[in-house]
Amino acid sequence: MAAAPAPGEIRVASPVGRWVVLTTVLGSGMAMLDSTVINVALPRIGEDLDTDLAALQWTVNAYMLTLAGLILLGGALGDRYGRRRVFVVGIVWFALASLLCGIAPNAGVLIAARALQGVGGALLTPGSLALIQASFHPDDRARAVGLWSGFGGVGAAVGPFVGGWLVDGPGWRWVFLLNLPLAAICVPVALRHVPESRDPAAHGRFDVLGAVLGALALAGVTYALIEAPGRGASPLVIGAAVGGVLLGVAFVVVEQRRADPMLPPSIFRSRLFTSVNLVTFCVYAALGGFFFLSAIQLQVVAGYSALGAGTALLPTTVLMLLFSAWSGELGRRIGPRIPLTVGPLLAAAGMLLMLRVGRGSASFGGYVSEVLPAVTVLGAGLVVVVAPLTATVLAAVDTGRAGLASGINNAAARAAGLIAVAALPLLAGMGPEAYRDAGEFAATFRRAMPMCAGLLVLGAVIAWWTVRTPAAAAAERERAGERPECTVHCGIVAPPLEPERAREAER
């Protein structure tokens, strides 16, 4: 019997390669699915548990809060103790928390269970992408990341459809219980077919203080944004906002001074890595706000059922399924700058087209003329941007730091969605009972969508001005007499300078 391929040697077309892709997609898909599937169930959850808009925001954000706050620690755990091991632990944790969500008797228990789900997501999400980066041959990494991004994006996009079907059928609790059979498939496949990998340079203590400070900073700011519409500028709201900012400053100071920080400042010396994470923040803040508000808009204002609202977003799913792998390959050939500029602009246009959705859009003609163009253009933008965005982030660092890079990028994405869901209702002027009133929600939705589109335009501008092609980056370093140690283009590293010039650059 032939020996199993070692990490870093697996090919996508091989049986082992297909198992690795399947496992990582299933695992990360659970976390991705739950971050979007919940949106379409929110109106029914609000009615069933008799909650206000703030409680619905917390139902979304409790999950995002622990996920964003602990995902860096999850990446570090995987690099240290084995990415497959931590990935499997995360899947089991996530499944048990999903069970608790499914049997929650009230909003308080549901919110607490969602926070526990986020802990599981923080363990499995960075591990899924790090496993791909560490397992596949360098020539196949861009393609593997494209497949992972495409099918993972399908999981996120199909969430509203699956959620709507479950809400209108067996009930919203099955939105969470669905994770149990997925976990039952994923765990044995991972243990049997996915090779273990870790960062041999990982050592020292874990930065628990940094993780706690980061999570508390996000919690303080989120609490202030969510509670401000109902409580106003009360001492509690102001105190939470100020405390969150101060804790954020303390987090930065601690990370700069620790020997083994959770968020090492050195990783941001790569301008490409820093720039693409800024683009990530803009893109996912816009998407987080869009999916949260659009699922309610389609049901409360346009008159769709939960299943109808989910089905209305299916063109985005189809586009991601068909073209994301192609997009990853295109980004590898032409460089990340153009996809990271064009993609957000297309998505912004799709969000602005959603302004046409209102009463009457639930009819067939209304869907074809108002909803379909918006979600199609949005899906085209996501196809262009998602795979190159992910591949570029990972390629900007050494393979040994794949878990850390994946964790940082995921933290940026989740924190962006967290802040958007907390801030947009406040900025748009939504009251605590807005989701129960079609007229009030429609008015605030019209104010919120241009804000989401503006974030995407900002991401496109950042990409255009800061993300350079490999040739331009190499030429700049050549002129400066520097060694192009990591001129990265989705996995392609520029050759080093001649030995004599390298010694001069080091001096």
C-alpha cells in the first residue's frame, strides 16, 4: 500500500486531496452557515420568544463576538497542538452548542448558547483554511483555496434558503439542530483522511490576556451600539463605549509588549497582508449589514415567507458555486489588485439595486425586475473578490504562519460583521420595534443600504491604491536595493537577489 502523501505534497485532483477539501468545506461551512442562516429566522424567533430588535441583534452578535474575539487564539492553538486536532475539537464543541440553541426556552438562553457556538467556530474556522494551506502542494494551493472559498461561500449564501425552508417547515430550532448530522459526517472523515500539521516554530505560552482584552473590547463597543437606540446616552451605554475603547487600547499595548503575542505586530510588516485585511474588513462589514437587514426587509416589507426570502437570494449561491474556483485561478494569473477592486464595486452596485425592493416585490414580476438584478450583481461581485481575497491573505505570509494569518483575516471579517450589525440600526435610526412595522423598517432600510455600499467602495479604493502586482513590488524593492523576500502573488514568491546584492541589502 502506498504511503499517504505528506503535508505540503497533496494534489487537489488526488483522492486524498478531495477528502481534505470536502472535510474543510463541511467544517467551515457549519460555522459559515450559522452566521447567515440565522438572519432569515429572526422575525420568527422574535415572535416566538417575544423579543425586541436588540435581542435579535444579540442573537446574531453573541456568536460573532466570541468568534471574532477568540479566533486568533484558535489559530494559535492549531499551529501549536495540531490543526486537525483543534479543528475536530471545534466541530464537536460547535455541535453541542448548536444542540443547546435548538432547545433554548427563551432569548437569554439562546443568546448564551450562540456565544458558546462562537467559541467552537473560533476553533474550527482558522483550522479549516490552515489545513488547506499546509496540506496542498504549492502549485495547487490557489486552486484549493478557490474551491474552499467557492463552496464555503455557497454555504454562506445557501444559508437563507435552508433557514427559510426550516423556519416555514419544522421550525426555527432546526436551523441549529441541522449542525448535528453535519458534525457526525465531518469528524470521522477528518480523522481518517486529513493529515496532521503544525507550526514547528510555535512555542511559549498562549496569550490568554490578549484574547480576553480583545473580546471584552468588542463586547463593550457592541453593547453600546446595540443598546443606544433603546437606552439613549445613559451612563451604562457611555460607560460601555468608553470601556470598550480603553480595553482596545490596552489590547494593542499588551500585544506590542508580550514575547508571544496573539496578534504579533511583525506580521503587519507585510504591506500586502495589512492592505488585504483592511479590504476584508470593509467587504465583510457591508455583507454582514446587508444580509442581516435584507432578510428582514424581504419578509416584513416585501411580504415574502421565510422560505421565499431565502429562495430570493439563490442566484448569489449559484454564481458562487459555478465561478469561484475560476475566480481563484484568474486571481493567480492576473494578480489580486484588479479582482479586489472590481469585486467590491460590483457588490456595491448590487446593494444599491436593493433600494428598489419594497411592497409588491414578492410577486413574480416584482422579483424579476427588482430582487433578481440586485442579488445577481451582488453575487457577481462576490465571485470576483472572495477567492482572490482569501488566497492573497494566506500567500502574504510563510506557510508556517498559515493558522495565524487565517485567524487574523477571519477575525477581521467577523469583527466587521459584528460591528455592522450593531451599528447600522443605530445609524439608520431603527427603533426597538422597527422589525414589526413595515413602514418604519422600509424607511430605515433605504438609509442603511447606501452605507453598506459605501463601505464596499472604500474597500475598492484601498485595494486599488495599496495592493500592487508582484512585478511592481519586485521593481520597487530592486530600486531600493532590498531583498524581495516575499513578493507574493497568490502563492508565487519572487526569486531572491544574487548573493552579493543580498549581503549588501542586509548590511
